[in-house]
Amino acid sequence: MTALAKITSKGKTTIPKEVRDALQAVPGDLLAWDLAGDGRVTVRRVRPLDLEYLKAVEGTLSEWASDEDEAAFRGL
């Protein structure tokens, strides 16, 4: 599928509905533009991190928080 959109003089564009639907993007979502070396660009929707969930998971990882663990994994 090819979708066309015009860029304004301020660099703004409207994301075609077909693309928004494919990305499941809604107003307020963040989009990431990935640039390939050959000039191709891909766009993807970025989902915000659930910080509350990540903090809960962090609390379960304390068994690997010793100075010995830090030294063992430092070079990875």
C-alpha cells in the first residue's frame, strides 16, 4: 500500500487514515521514525512505558544487586 501526504512549509503533514489505522495510532500517541542507510524510512507507534509496572518488577530483581554481581556482569 502506498499513501501520499504533503509536507507544509513548517514540516507538518497529515498522517493518512490508512496509516493511522495500520499503526493503531490515536491523537496523543508518539511516533518513531526509523531511518535506514538506503534512504528508506519506517514509522512505528511508540507505546509509553508503564512505570508503575516497571518499578514493581524492579523490586523482584534484588537478588542480582550485589557488588559481586555488578563485577561479574560489568563487561557484558
